[in-house]
Amino acid sequence: MSNATATTAVPQVNNYDPQAIKPLDDYVHLSEAELYDRIQEAKRKLGDRVVILGHHYQRDDVICHADFTGDSFNLARQAQTRPNADYIVFAGVHFMAESADILSAPHQKVILPDLGAGCSMADMASIEQVESAWEQLQELGIANIMPITYMNSAASLKAFCGRNGGAVCTSSNAVKLFEWALGEADKLFFFPDEHLGRNTGVKHGISLDKMVVWDPRLDLGGNTAEELREAKVILWKGFCSVHGRFLPRHVDERRAEYPGIKVLVHPECRYEVVQKADLNGSTEYIIRVLSEAPAGSQWAVGTELNLVNRMTKLHKDKFVTLLSPDLCMCATMFRIAPENLLWSLENLIDGHVVNHITVDEDTAHWARVALDRMLANRGQG
Ligand code: 13P
Ligand code: SF4
């Protein structure tokens, strides 16, 4: 972790000499084969000094270079298992790179090959909005409420949870985290994903009328004081633009098209879709279910396109298709291209750390507190 300036949801460019670095323009016309060979060669030259982490939603021509693949939390933990690596190149999105910086050793530098690789869901909750909501709840006299943030959030929100007795959760441990949190507090304030929060609340046996939505544009989030006092879970009005595209009618259409097909979705999908599906769970869960499914089984999968396509290719003895006819691809994940990856690696060889992602010490400390509470109370999905 670095001592450099505070990082918010807006990516920061670090203090390398722009004159000295190799320009990205030099890479945009390289052929696929040349990019592949040069990335492999750069990795060979950097050896143990670099580790490349690849999220499951990355494109094939990038993920093929990853030393580790995983979901957001597993990747952040992988960073801790390679203390010899001076550089962690994160093929994923900004909040993941921040988490890697928070969890990695002080000498390690985390690099995001394209600073435009953000997350629209994470951007739906800013620290100012969350602090204002929290103050409004306190003014109503709502005490004994615990803030929980999804991993897909800025480091400042994780730190807010750390400071206020809360925790982080991922889609694979949200049920377990809710169980723990509701044993500690009367109610939960969950951000930024409304759908994961609602789907998890329902798994925990909380009725829909005990979960209200907080719209940050409205006073009291658009609720009455009474509704907020009665609620068990207050859900932030945020969503994933990729998983939000799956609709209940897609489940009906796939079932009509392929009788007997099983529907498997991510809990970032809306409640009505999750209710109609046969199974739902985190990215790692989806991968596990498909790998353990019998030959000849048929699956319509409601998650990011690159992962579904990879599963289709990997499981040739099964039928695996995307749940929706639309191409549900995460455009920001897709911004990490072989060109940026090679550019960042070859600059490292020259001693230039480009696109260095850092979280300031105080934010990192409190975010780590919230992450540690998750680790102490997590389960597997
Ligand atoms: P996981 O990586 O935790 O499965 O989250 C899904 C996702 O949307 C990542 O951006
Ligand atoms: Fe964000 Fe959704 Fe993309 Fe994940 S898939 S990075 S939650 S927009």
C-alpha cells in the first residue's frame, strides 16, 4: 500500500514522468499475435516481481495472461499470497484494484491497465451521499443499525463501514454476513446494490415489506420516518447495469425454447428474475455449478457475457447459453485490453509505474477493519 493521495471512486494517475513513459499510441496497431507474444515476454522478464490478477468477467485475450483468476474478493486475497511481487497488475475494475491495494503489503504497487475501468454500480453511491443518509437516520433516532457495503464500492465506503461498526460483504458470503450482522444490530443499511441486498434479505427470511429502498436524491431516501423505523433492511437504490438487464420474461422465453433447461443467475439480478430461476449464487458458485453439472444438461446463465461464453467453450459436453438474447457485457471490464496490459508491463520493465492505484492510509486502515470483520464472519456461497 502506498502513502500517496486519497483515492475516491475517481481513478488517480500517479506521479510518473509523462515524457519518459512509452506512449499507449505505440501499442494500438499491434497484431493480436504480437500482443500475445510481447505480453508473455514481458512477464518472463519481470518474473516474480509481477503478478497479474484477472477477474472472471475479463475478455479471453486478457484472462489468458492472468496468474490467478477469481471473483473480486478472491483476487484481492491472492494479492496477499505473493509478497515477492512488487507489482500487482489488476485486470478488473477500479474498486477491485483499490481492495488489492488495501490488502497488499506496503511495498507492493497495484496497477490498473486502463483508468477508465470503473464500475457503474460502485459509482451510484458516493461517500457524501452515504454520510448524509446516515446523518438523517441518526436524526430520526434510529440507533443500533449496521452499515454493510458490497465489495463493489469505493474504498471510502468500505472505510465508512469500518468506522461505524459495519462490514464488507461479497455475493458469496452475503447471507452469512447478514446473519452475523442481524445478530449484532436491529437493522441493516446496505449499499450500493439494491438487488443483492433484497435477494439476500429474502434468503435470510426477511419479508419484502421489511425492506425499504433509499433513493439518495430524496429526503429520507423517499421514505417516511415510520417506514424507516419499521424496516429491517434499508437498501440503497443502486444496481449493476449488466445483471439488471436480465428480465423475468427471459427466463420464460429460454424455458419455452429449451424445455428442461435450468436457469442459473447471479444475485445482482433483480428479485423477480432470481425468484424465477432454479439456482442463484455468486460468480464462483455459478462456475462451480456448471463444472459439476452432468453431461448433457442444459443451462441458461444470467451473468456477464465473457464468463458465460467461456463456460460454453469449456463445457462442450453441456449446453450453456446466456439467459438473455441481448449481449450482457460489462463495458468497463472490457476496457482492459491486451494493448493496455502490454503497455503497463513494458513500462514496468523500464521502471515506470503507470496507472498506479492507491488508497490513503486512513481510508485503507478503516476499510481493512470492515474487510477483516467480513473475514471473521464469512461463509461460502
Ligand atoms: P463477484 O466478482 O464478487 O462475483 O461480483 C460480480 C461482479 O459484478 C463483479 O463486478
Ligand atoms: Fe460493476 Fe456490474 Fe460491471 Fe461488475 S459487472 S464491474 S458490478 S457494472
